[in-house]
Amino acid sequence: MGGDGILGFGDVEQIKAATSGKRRWLKRRERWLVVLGVVLHAVYMLSIFDIYFKTPIVHGMDPVTPRFKAPAKRLVLLVADGLRADKFFEPDSDGNYRAPFLRSIIKEQGRWGVSHARPPTESRPGHVAIIAGFYEDPSAVTKGWKANPVEFDSVFNRSRHTFAFGSPDIVPIFCSALPHSTWNSYPHEFEDFATDASFLDEWSFDQFQSLLNSSNKDPKLKQLLLQDNLVIFLHLLGCDSNGHAHRPYSSIYLNNVKVVDRIAENVYNLVEDFFKDNQTAFIFTADHGMSDKGSHGDGHPSNTDTPLVVWGAGVKHPRPMSESNHSDCGFRFVDEHMHDTPTPIEWDLNDLERVDVNQADIAPLMSTLLGSPCPVNSVGNLPLGYINMREADEVEAVLANTKQVLNQFLRKSKIKQSNSLNFKPFKPLAHYSSVLDQIEDLISVKDYDAAMRVAQNLKSLALEGLHYFQTYDWLMLMTVVTLGYIGWMVYLVLHVLQNYTSLPENMFRKEQAVHLRNYTGKVYLCGYLLIGVLCLLLFLEHSPPLYHAYTAMTVFLWTQIFSEYWFLKGLWRHLRRSKYDYIIKLLATCAVSIFILEFLVNSFTERKLYTWCFLVVGVVASVFLFKSIPWRSGIPIFVWVACWFLSVFTLMPAEIPDNNQLVIASGIMIIMIGIAARMLDMHTERNKYWLCILSHDRQKHRFPMLFHLQALLVGLSSLMVSLSTSHRTQKQELLPVHQLINWSIAGFSMVLPLFSASGLLSRLTSIFLGFAPTFLLLSIGYEAVFYGALALVLMAWMLFENTLLYLSKVKMSSASMKNMEGKVILDNDDRCLQLFDVRIPLIFMVLFNVAFFGTGNFASIASFEISSVYRFITIFSPFLMAALLIFKLFIPFMLVICVFSAITKLIQIPRLGCYFLVILFSDVMTIHFFFLVRNTGSWMEIGNSISHFGIVSAQVVFVLLLFALTNIYTRDIQTRSVLPSSRKAL
């Protein structure tokens, strides 16, 4: 630069120094802003746990001792983990029933029904509901349903002694800290999905049989077994493991149902021969079912419907179906099934009365049979249809059940009242003591029907009262968190406007120079005083620490916004002076953005919307390109075909069917896509249109054979898919050498893109081929084809942006230089963001969500396909398996983000500015889902609404982490700029 330019040399040096200072300041500010964003979303995501995932457990209640004689001396509980009700009751293809012994019990000795589980239909929550009588402490989700976040009472605690045998993931939860228990579990290594897991059930029975045999030589053990109030628990894991590995319609799973029935028969005969007193009650049930794809967790009937068979001491005998049996027909279970859901004809049990229960009702049933107090945290209703007792004893049992729930309500009320400055009691139970006196009076005059009605009504009110105090802080928390999200979004908008747009800074400088310092100090002082006052009030109410965090963060954000008062004032003045057509464009852009975001919100419940989206976009984009490109080109046809091809996948079933041949064919398709991109990179150099996205110097490629190596690894991964799957299909163990090869291919292939050429198309092709082997090895069906289809659409997006850039290069250059002096702080040659650039983060968000829904996932955190990991690991390891499943989910995300980063370099806009816009748009969706979270309706609807909020909230953090991860691959991508350099213009 010389002094004969437009600016003198000294002026240029001053601008350089000012620019360097502003850039350093901006980097510090944005580093702080990113940290604030991560902390904010992490904290506000936790608000869901305080609103909906708040522990229902309270301590300090005394157990209610029942006033009736125990119908049974001991109880045997058999839980077949993962056993579906329909597979248990229905006949096989030959017309023979899979559980002949338990069917004979249903028809001759006991009662039967369907036990309705509540999501999350996982093993721990199901067993907690059965044994402790309440629906799992929701805060246990943060510990993978493994550890006890809060100690709770159970039927085992109230027994004289408990014997338990089964899985190391279940039995220790209830017995490890229980002094009056004898238990054992097999090693985790036994849970191998590559084998038939029915031997695990045989192991549990053998342990129990060995215990009884040992008692003949051990007088102390014999004496212990002969005592009353005894519980024997056998956990049978085989159906769950075989359902995951082979699906619930496989011969292995269905044969496991027969194994479970045989074990139930052997246990019954063993117990009756040993005790010989007919004083044993038996309960057979399951913790959850199993979906057709071999998973569980959500509220589908295949997961919530489990069998229940009860017989023995204190249990009613079978009762023929009659009109008088149809009571409470309007009652709904926790999974939203009606009380009188018809029994399937193929079960052949329509002639016998069916007594369905909620899963938590089994705990008071066991306690009543043993004559012991109900677990103090139980919310289950005693199912009288199973109990064979005198009418007076039935009323006493129901009253004990009612008092136990009422004690929980009174304890919660007392705790909340002692911690609240403005306590609001639950008015319907203001005179509960008089209602208890009324029940006692009715019992004394032997008006049992009236006493039963009043007791059951009191219990219903007590349950409502528990819900009232469970959601006592709901309104306050929702208000604070909502204001916090709005404040964060406003703050992001201000940051982008101040640092990434060509908005004239001098529109507010004159006023700001005079008033800013004093005004900002006063705003911060008032804000911090308000935080202090609110936190003091929360401290006096003994509120949890997170309540302080929600409130402080919300006030802090709004303090930051009000400190920008002069900028807001200048911005308003600028908008008032703007031309009418600019205001129209601004409003139209906002309207289109909101429409797209609402579209994305609705896509969480209706995946097929993406099909219509890409059908329309394919036509519109191709027509636009056809009219815009001044020469004959196949680009419009390619964009059209790519969009229509991708539109097919959201019509596919969410449950991915196994299709090994399709995965192998996908490997061939991926190689062909790579070859096409390679040819494009090598043979279109002379066309100026392609200059921006091609390699700079092909002669300088460090590894000219890299492409061939990557294609070879994709082909090798397809071969390993075939080999690994054939071993599992033939029920052979996956060899360690196969696992080693799979791990090596996956790891090595993801490193290779770092050594590819730095041209835009070359690097993106290498990244596409680099992640392909890992994705293929984790695929089981059509999602492998989706990987290639997504890559084609990403290529179409890049070609679309390249066309826009090529056609408008002069306008974009001149517009970005108008305010060069005030906006020199943008990195390198990045230009300022313009209104039309909003399309980049919006298209990114659509593709980012398609990357999730297009692979068959639906918006539930509980949805997963565990068989995807069998080519890497077969021994049950929940954390490693979850990590592989999550990484599989991340691969399409990373592909989208790599292309997004490349496009920001191509059109020379600041990537961080676009990232903040992505966060902004994500939070618009987040706050929408926050309002859509439900506290009424079925638990499935409530659970799904919470899942939607959690997925979108976490998406913001995921994008940040994936941006950092993909930056390893994209940071050195180079493009040939068709714009005049800003430095040259300067």
C-alpha cells in the first residue's frame, strides 16, 4: 500500500490497529457468549427435571399397620423381563399355547389380567412400580435407571426376609442395602446378545432350587424359610435379552416364553413340595413388553401391556365373565387404555373375568397378601378383584391403603408449608380427619359398602393432593424460564446486529458517548440488586439451588439487554427512517422464518411433512436454476432428482426393518457418488462456474491415492457387514477378529479426510467417504441408503449457493464494502451479513432435522435400535452401546455441518454469525416446545412432549460440539473467491 491511494498510509495503519483490537475484543466477547449459551441451555434443560422430573418420594411417614390377618405366609414373585402380553397369551402357528401351565392356573386356580406399565418402559422403572408401588423417581433418568437417587420403601423392606436371584442390574437395586435379604446375581458377562439368553432364567431357578436343597442341611436356613412374611423373587431376563437380539417374533424369543412357563411350573411344584401348607401366594408378571424392532421405552401397547397371573393363598379363583363384572367402564389406566378393552379372540379367555391393573397396583396387592404395611411411597390402588377376603377385611385393607397415601400427602403439605412465605393449601382435604372418623363410624356399624366408597374417594383426593404439591412451583418456574429464553434470543439478535451486519454504528454514537457509561452502571446496579433480593426470597423459602440459577440467569440476561438501551433506541430510529420496501422485506423474512420453524416443530410429530417439503423444494429450486443459469446445465435436473430421492425416506417406517442386502448395495452407491464427485473435481477446471469449489493445485496433493484407499475401505466395510450379519443369523458368536477389523476400519477411515486436498469439493468428498464405513457398519436397513441421499441433497445445496454467488458477485462485493471502516473487524475477507443470508441457517436447520428423522428415528428419547451395534460389541454394555448409537446419529449431523461450514466459506459470510442465528432459530423452536409440554392427558403424550423439548434444547449444545468437532475437517478448506478482496478494495 502506498500513500497515493484513496487513504493515506498512516490511515491504513490506524485502521489495521483498530481492526486488530476490535477482532480480539470480539473473540473474547463471543467466547464468553458461547460459554453463556452452553450454561444457559444446560441450566434451563434442568428446569424440566424440576417441573416434570421431580422426585415424588418423601420421607418421614410412619407405615400403616393393617388390621386384618395375613391371607398368605409367603409370596413368590416371578418377573419375566421384557415379556409381551400378546406373545404370552396367544397361541403359536400350530394352535398350541406357549404357556400351558400358567393357562391352566388361569382357568382352574387363580385370576388373570393385563398389567399396564407407564413410560419409560425400562427395566428399573418397571420393577420399582411392581415392588415399591410408585412410578419411578424420574430423577433416576440422569443415572441411567441404575442407581438410587433417593432411598425408597418397598415390599421387600417390609418383609421378614427376602430371597432374590437374577440380573445384576435389578436384584442389587432392592437387596444390596437390605440386611434381611439373601440374594445372588450372575456376572454381567453372561448377558451376551449373540447367544440364546434363556439360560439366564434357568440360572435363577437353579439358584432357588439350590437354596431349598441347602436348607435340608442347614437348620438356621430351614427355620428362616419356615417363617411368615417371606418374599421369594426370581428375575428372569431371558425374554428381554432375546427380544433385543432376535426380535419378539423370533423363534428364540417365543421359545423363551415356554422356558419361563416351565420355570413357573417348576417353582410352583418345588414350593408346594417343600412347604406343604398351601400358604404361598404366587404372582407372575413382566416389567415391560418389547416392540417389534426389539426395543422398549416408549408408550406403545407392545411395551406397556404385560401379563399378570396371580394364584395361591388369599387369591380368588377363576370367575366366569358376566354383565355384573363390567364396572368402572370409564376408568383409564396409566397407559391410557380403557378399563374394558376387549380381550383378543385368539387368547381364548373371553369366558373368564379379566382384572387389569396399573403396574403400581401390584405392590399393595403383595403387601395385602402378606399382611404387611404397604410401602410408604406407594401410590397403587389395591385390586380387590384378586383378593379373597371377608368384606370387613377388604374394607380394612382399602382403608390401610388410603391412610398410607394420605400420609404422603400430609407430609408433602407440611414440608411445603414450612418452606413457603405464602403457602396455598389443597382445599379439598382441609377436613380430612373428619372423613377418617366417618369411615371408622361406618365400619363400626358394618356399613361396609359406604365405608369402601368414602375410603376410595378419600384416596382419590389424596392422590390429587400429591399431584398438587408435585406441581406447586410449576407456574413460577415456567414464567422464569420463558422470560430467560426470550431474553437470550433478544440478546443474540443484538449481538449479531452489532457485530455481523452493515448497520451504521454512528446512528447512536453521539447520544451514547454522553450517557452510556453512567446509564450502564445504573442498569447493572439495579439488575444485581434485583438478583440479590430474589435469591434472598428463594433462600428464605429453602428453594433448591437450581431455582436460584434460573432466576439469576433470567435477570442477568435482561440486565444485559437494558444496558444496550441506546443501541435499541438508535435501532428503532433507524427502522423508522428506513424505506417502506425494506420494512416489507424485513417482515416477509420474519414471516417465512417463523413459518419454516413452525414447520420443523410440527415435523416432530409428523415425519411425512419432510416428504412434501422436498417434493416442493425440488421443483421450485430446479425451476429457479433453469431460468437463472445462462447456459445449458444438468444442475437443475440434479437438484430436482436429489430432493425427490431424499423425500422418499420420511415415508419409510420409523422402525427400521433388517435388510442386509440394502446395506451392502448402499456401500456400492456411496462409492459411485464418490467417483462422480472425483470426476467433477478433475475435469471441470476450465469452466469459471466451478472455480470456487474445485481444488487449487491438484499437482500438490500429498496423497494422490487417498481417494482409492477410502473407496476400498467403503467396499471392505460392506463385506464386513455381510460377514458379521451372517454369523449372527446363523447364531454363531461374532469372532474377536471380526470385531477388531470393524473397529479398525471405523477408526482409520475417519482420520483419512484430514490428509485430503484442501479444495472445497475434494475435502467434502473425502469427508463423505471417511464417515461412510462407520455408518455402514452401524446400519441395519434403509438408513444406509439415506446417507447417500443426504449427501446428494447437500451437494445440491452447495451447487445452488454457488449459482447464486456466480450470478450476483458484483452486487455482493459492492454492498459489503459500503461500511468497510466500521466493519473491518470481520475475519479475513468475510463480508457482512445481509437479510437474504438468513436462508443459510434456515436451510441448515431443515437439513439438520432431516438428518435425524430421515433415518427412522422419531422424536422420543426412548427410541433406539440396539441391534445396530452388534458388529462392534455383543456383550451387554449399556454405556458403550449408547455411545455407538449416539455416534451413528451424529454422523449425518456432522456431514450437514461440514457442508454448512464450507458454504459459509464459499459465499464469504462469518460462520460464527450464522452459528448464532442457528442458535436463535433453535431457541424459537425450544420455547415453542416448552409451551407444548403437557401435564394432562396420557403419560405417553406427556412423555413425548418432554422428549421434544429435550431433543431441541440439547440440539443447541450438540450443534456447538459438532461445530467444534467438524472444524478439524473444514478449517483449512480453501475456495477461489469470485469477489474482489476486501483488502484490495481497501
